[in-house]
Amino acid sequence: MTASEKKVILASSLGTVFEWYDFYLYGSLAAIIGAQFFSAYPESTRNIFALLAFAAGFLVRPFGALVFGRVGDLVGRKYTFLVTILIMGLSTFIVGILPNAESIGIAAPIILITLRLLQGLALGGEYGGAATYVAEHAPQGRRGFYTSWIQTTATMGLFLSLIVILATRTFTGEDAFKAWGWRIPFLVSVLLLAVSVWIRTKLNESPAFQKMKEEGTTSKAPLTEAFGQWKNAKFALIALLGLTAGQGVVWYTGQFYALFFLQSILKVDGYTSNLLVAWSLLLGTGFFVFFGWLSDKIGRKPIILAGCLIAAVSYFTVFQQITTVANPNLEKAVESVKVSVIADPKECGSLFNPVGTRKFETPCDLARDYLAKSSVKYTTENGPAGQPTKIKVNDTEVVYTAGMPAADFAKSAAAALQGAGYPKAGDPAIVKMSSPFDIFRPQVAKVIGLLFVLVLFVTMVYGPIAAALVELFPTRIRYTAMSLPYHIGNGWFGGLLPATAFAMVAATGDIYYGLWYPIVIAVMTFIIGLIFVPETKDRDIFAE
């Protein structure tokens, strides 16, 4: 690469660093943010509101793709994604100086949610601009390699946020961090913003767009041309269902659902689980570039679709192995302890609760919700009408009568489950790291190895995706047309995966049942992509 080409990639990639830096900050600090901005509500409710504010950023990403994609195809790539990174960076910084609910009342959560919406809108335009800009600078036959560098920066953003959070917590102490220190990681982002803006102001417009502008062939109505004309709209639909939906769920399963699975289901402490995932990402990052490079040789389609298929076939085996290594006593209990909830079927409703806002009231629902959150595999059996709900742990019965305090039931149920073999919280057999470099003990190394396999699937589907999307659409509508399917695939199919998958676990009583969500989507993408997605690696994007 020339020096100017390296600068193009660096400038374009910094937006992705921002994306994941902010994503991880907000996700890691959701409980603290909930306490700061939703303090008028009980703890469980404010945590839910904090997570809903987090999710709002995902939901508006496709709308940002439409808004900024249109601007990018009308005005140009450079200026549009200069605006998007300014909005993203300033929104992140303002969270750090925003007064909490105790200071300004209800205005605090309203402003916070507004900032999250602005971040989501800007992000909707950021990735499409970065991918398009780099691809339109890349030499013919090397677009996969050049654009794959954008994908590696997600790991950089995650690591940067992890380092800043750990350093701030160590410097301030835990009490001060919860009170005011949590703001520092958000404030530090202004340094990243300053560097990003400075570099981007030094860039020239992409050659393809500049040529098109000089010839007067830019689109007058990118949205209408991209989605109102079937010849282009069909490729947006094919890109969504045959590429980005599967890519999105494989990506989020390999990183964020894996982290959620470790913490919420296997009960691995937060420090250890974050380090385990961080190490797997560090080991896997180079494969983004490898598969981007390989896609220039053998094509985008076979690598992305192979990643979807291999992931779908392997998920149950890999996650079961993670359980075996990370929490062996839980695995033994799941296999050997028979737990059932016996209740009047009229009292047993649906536990599907992807956003966590539902309040369960009947003993049957409360009992099943408790078991799901305790990572207990159970079945539900119909009991006689009017009979009190009870859970049966092997031969031990625990009755849950109407009006019984939840704490009393939980105490009795926990004693029965632990007596049958389910591990207690903090069980010494659960994987635990004493320091960031405590990676050579067999248990820790095996878990990192299994997580690395999941990351490898991520690199297969994500490394070549930018080049594949860029090449599907003509230059005049490329920014608009590629951004929408990317952000629906990643923001909706992928972003809502952890909550939806856990809701499926809670609803069925099977700790692995949530994996059916990414498996079904990945298989769908494989089939649709195999039939309808064209191979694009040899397309000349300047030909039009």
C-alpha cells in the first residue's frame, strides 16, 4: 500500500473504532448509567430502561442509512462521513458531561435517549461511507483486502474501551467510579474524535464519485433509484437475506452472545468473561484481513456462505463444549438432574420477554423465570386444575403457592437444586482468571480456544462483507443501497440477538435453545445466498 492508501484506510476505519468503543462502554456501564439517569425507578426497572435506551441506537440505524446514504450519493462520500463521525463523537462526549436525573430531573433520560438516537442515526451512515470510500480507492482485484482492514478496527474499539474502563476503575476506585468516574471513558472519546476529524479533513473525494460528478451522472434521487426501481431494490433484498442477515447473527453470536452466555448462563464473573472474549478477539483479528485477501482470490460469496453454514452446523457442539470446560458442574447437573414445573396450565403463560419489561405474576411463570435465570434445564408439565404450582427436582418437591414471597421460594428451590448437584454461585470449578495474562492454565486456554473458533466464523463472514456489498450496486446509488441492508442485518437481526436468544432460553427451559435463532437465520442466508447472490469479485466498479 502507498502512504495515501494507508491514510484512506485509517481515516475510514476510525469510525468503526468509535462505534465499538461506544457500544462496549454503554453495554458495560448500563447498570451505572441506569442508576444515574433513571434513578426515579426501582433498580430492575431502571436497568431495563438503560438497556432499552441502548437498543434504541440499534433500531434507528437503518433510518440513518437512508438519510446519510442519500446525502452521500448526492453530495459525496468524504463530507458525509465527516458529518457522521462528528455526530457520533460529540454524542458520546456529551454523555460524559450530561447532568444526571437528580440534577435536572426527567430531562436527563430524555437527553440521554436523544443522544443514543443521534448515535444510531450517524452510525447508519458511517459504515456505508467508510466501506464505499475505501473500496472506491482500492485497486482492481484488491478490494477485499483493503476493505477488510475496516473490519479489524471493531476489535481495536473493544480493546480500547476495555483498557480505559479498567484503568479508570483502578485509578478512581469502585465507589468513585460509580459516582463520577464512569464519565471519564466517555470524555476521553473526544481525543479519538479530534484525531478522526483532523485526518478526514485531509482526504480527497473518492475517485469514482469525483469522476461521476465531473461527468454529471450522479443520481438525482438515490432513495427512489435504489429502492423504488426493482432492478436495484431486488439486490438490496438479496443483500439483506442472502448476505448481511446471516453475517449479522454470526457476528453477534461469536462475540456478544458468547459473552452473555458466559456471564448470564454459565455464571462466569464479569472480569474473567471479558478477558476470555478479549483474548479470543486478539487471536482472531488477523483473520479478518486474511479472509478479505482470500476473497480477492476465490470470491466473496463462497467464504461468507461457508462461514454461515459452518457456524450453523457447529454452534451446538461449540457452546456445549464451552459449558463442559467453563462450568463442568453445571453441565453434569443439566445432564443428570431432572427438573420439572408442574402447574395448572391456565397459570402458565409465555415467558418470551426479549426487552425484559414484562412482570410475571402467577407462581408458574415466576417459578419458570427463576429456573431460567438460574441456568436450570427444566420441562413444564400440566397439573390438575386449582393445584398449587410446584417444581420437582429429581424426587424433591418445592411448592410455590399464590402469595408466597419470591425470596422464600427461591431459598427452598436453591437448596433443592444444589442438593441435586447444581453448582452454587462462585463454584470453584467455574473458570476464573486472576490477571489479564493468566491464560496458560488448561481450563482458561481451552475456553479461549473455543471462543477463538467462534471468532473465526465471525472473520469468515465479516472480512469480505464490505467488498461484497460495494460491488453489488452501481456508483451512483452505492452509498444508499448498501447501507440499508447492512444496518438491518447487523442492527436488527444481529443487535437484537442476545436478548431474543435469552428470551427463547427462558421460554423453553433449555440453556442452548437460544442458538436456534442464529442457526435458522444463518441457514436461511446460506440457501438464499447460494441461489440468488452473484459473485462480484471481478466487477469493475468504475466501468459504469
